[in-house]
Amino acid sequence: CHVAATQAIHRQSACRTYSHTGFRRGWPRLAQQAASGEDSFADFLEKLLAAETDARSERSRQALLKTAALPAVKTLEQYDFAFATGVPRAQLQELAALSFVGRAENIVF
């Protein structure tokens, strides 16, 4: 048990050293699934790499938002349709669904 605890501490330290946030967060759950036979080693590795990729993408997105120095982050869910009446709500929601991309249609504002 002492060896397992030492290994866990070493893994956590290595993940911090190399900035592997996704590995550090995903490791315990994914390792348990692999150890119980739910996942093969290849599945375990693929999920661990996906967790790291997701964590890096999120960090990059956050850094880009910060660099953009936007006054405030606003989402479509926060849009005040009562105040801005230029575009109907249904049309904005249709555009947000991006269904025009699959149909290879252009949009013009």
C-alpha cells in the first residue's frame, strides 16, 4: 500500500511538472476502470490522452478569451431578445444550430 501511495504522489508530481492537467484529473477514475477490466490498456490510454487534449483545449480557449480583453463574455443564452428586435429569435436559434453548414448554405447579414 505504501508503494502505491508513493507511486501516486510521483505521478501527480510528474503531471504537475509537465503541465498534464488532464492526466492528473482523469488518472484515478480511468485507472480504476482499466484495473477492474472495464477497459483495455489501449482504451485507458486513449481516454487519458483525450482527457489531456480536452484540458489543453480548454486552457487555450481561456487564454485566448483573456488575451482578447473582451469587456464581458456573453452567450446566446444571455441575449436579450426583448431589447434587440432586429432578428427574430427563431432565426438566431436556427443559425446557432449551424444546420446551414451541413446544407452547404451561405448566410448573409
